[in-house]
Amino acid sequence: MVLRVNKDKGHIDLSKPRVSEEDIQGCEERYNKSKLVHSIMRHVAETINIDLEDLYVHVGWPLYRKYGHAFEIWYDNVPYPKLVEYKKDRNWMKKSGHYFVFPGGGTQFKDGVNHYVGFIEEIFPTIEWGKSIRVILDVGCGVSSFGGYLLDKNVITMSFAPKDEHEAQIQFALERGIPATLSVIATKKLAFPDNAFGMIHCARCRVHWHADGGKPLMELNRILRPGGYFIWSATPVYKKDEGHNCLERYTPWPQRLNTKPLSLSLETDAEEIFNEDTRHWAALVSDVYLGGLDINWSSVRNMMDMNAGYGGFATALIDRPLWVMNVVPISGPDTLPIIFDRGLIGTYHDWWECDLVDVAVEMDRVLRPGRYVLVQDTIQMIKQLGSILRSLHWSVTLHQEQFLVGKKDFWRPKDAARE
């Protein structure tokens, strides 16, 4: 409590004994929150190489004004109250002090995903994680504890779930650095090629596999590889049987990354084109992308290759601690089966139905502030795109007259109204 102020000497006379215990606790809690926010802000500023005061001007102080304290944004930005309350007895996630904790539990594995995976291994000892089983689809993934645990086994899991009453489970998965996308198995074809996954996992995912004449089950059959596994928890583990273990046809990981994919064209020069593409991306990433551009690669956890081809870009980055979502335009050659054959993940999409402004705005929407867009194209296209990105307050640099690196700022369109 302030008793008096001596303006001449610049002294403030405080009396802590006159402050109630409740007020003391409130001030200490606010102080601790402010310390944590400042620590995060400083880390972000150092990571993306921007001035700390600028970060506060554009992000920190507006959050204090909007939420009363910037600390609250960490919880307001994710739907934790509902998930914590609904799933508190299933160990999905917990709130511990200033942090979210993911104990590795789930609806079907309350004792932890490690015990759950161990149980699967007991039932089917022939399952070789990270070898014959490399790419998995986790349907109704919760907070992706299953996929997160298997990362250490050299397995990459595409987690997907709808936006339902659990409020954006996918957001938690992505925040944890796990591949995930919004989707649902219903009557429409999923954006994956035939025979894409070595395993499909459903732990009480609430999909009615027999609905609509069995269309969901038929779709599962389409995207599961012959010899692959369908694990439907609370019921037996099913195996797609073709009379023998057809997974043996597939080269085990990691050799399959650079061997001839089964889905590669049978044309005479197809294999040489594939190998040349792999060599091209290995050289380009090593010689230019990792060392010659203004990109802080240590800050990158996930990437999207908007025109993935054979997946050569993702292959060249395979030893780095990140994952790549390979996108194959539906209007071009269908190379997504090759990408899955290599043990990578991806999806279909068509950017080319949009004009350049639409594409730039969509990139601005999905990209995090302080992160990058890297484009290799003609100088005419780069100039057009650079102009659009600058209008969105991005920083843009040009390299070798063919590479554009755009870095997204913290500015948002609503800021223009205050300028």
C-alpha cells in the first residue's frame, strides 16, 4: 500500500503490513505471470531475430489491453477448459501451474500410451515400428499422444479428427509438433492415395464403419496397404490379409526413402528421373537452402511443400528435427502415392484454382508470425509475389534472382484501421 509520495526526493513510502494477504498473493501471482510472459517474449524475439520492444508493441502490450494480462492468451488460444474437464479421468492432458502436461493417456489407454503400444506388440510381435510400419493414420486422434509416442520409434503418424465438441484437438497436436489435419471419415473420399498407410488406428474414434452401406470401411480398405493393420481399440486388431504378408513387398524404412517406389511409372526413364530429382533436391537444400538464405532453420518444426513432386525436398530434410506436409496439386501428375511409398506424408490440394493474391493471403493465414515462405520461380513471378507480401507487411529478400524468402510480421489487417 502506498502511504505517501515525496516528489522532491522521488521516494515512495510503502507499507506491506497494511496490505492484505489476499492482495499480496494476487500481486505475487501477477508478478510471476509477468516474468513468464517476459521470458517467452524474449525467447521469441531472439529466435526470430526481432527487437524485443517491437514485439511488445505489436503483440505483448495489445494482449495486456485485451485480456487484462498477456499470460491469459496462452490459455485463451487453446480450448483447454473443456478438454481438461471432459477427459480428466482419461489422462489426455492436465493443467499444471503455468503449463499443459500431456501424460500420454487416452480414452482407450488410461495407463499411458507406452503400455498401450506394448500391448499391441504382444498381440502382433511381427509389427516392426519404423521398419515395415512407417506411416500411420490415427483417426480421432485426441491430443495425438499415440502419434507423439511413436515419433521415437521412427514412425510418422498423420493424426486427424473433426472440429467437434472437443474443440480443435488438431490444434493441440500441431502445437506439440505432431503432423495433423482436420478431416472426417464419412461418405466422401479422403485426400490420400490408394494403399498409403501401413497402419490405421482408431481408439474409440466413434466412426460408424458400417454406415452408408459400409462406405467408411471401404474407404479404410482403399487407403490401407495390403498386409497393413487396422487397429480398432476395444475390439480385436484386424489385419488386411491378401493370403500372405504383403508388407514384405515394401522396402523397410529407412531404405525405402531412396529406393524405387512401387507406384513409380513403368516407363523406361522413370527411375532415372526419380533418382535425378532426389539428387537435385539434396544438392539444392545443402548448397542453397540451409546455408545461403535468410532462414533460421532451428525455429522451424513443420513445413508445407506446396508442389511436392516426388517428395525430394522432404527427403533432403529427413535428418533435421522437422516434418514436411507434402502437397500434390490435383491438376498435375499424381505423385502422392510415390511420396507415401517413400515413407513420407502428404495430401491432395489445388492451389492453381486460385489467383496469386488468394494464394498469398492463404499463406499469410496458415503461417505463424516470424516464420518463412520460400519460393523458387521466375523473376517476374517473384516480383509479383514480393509486392503482395510487402503489402501484408512481410519482409522480403531475393537471392540469386530466383529465390524469394518472405518473413511474416506480426501485423494483421485490423492494425491498418489504427494506422
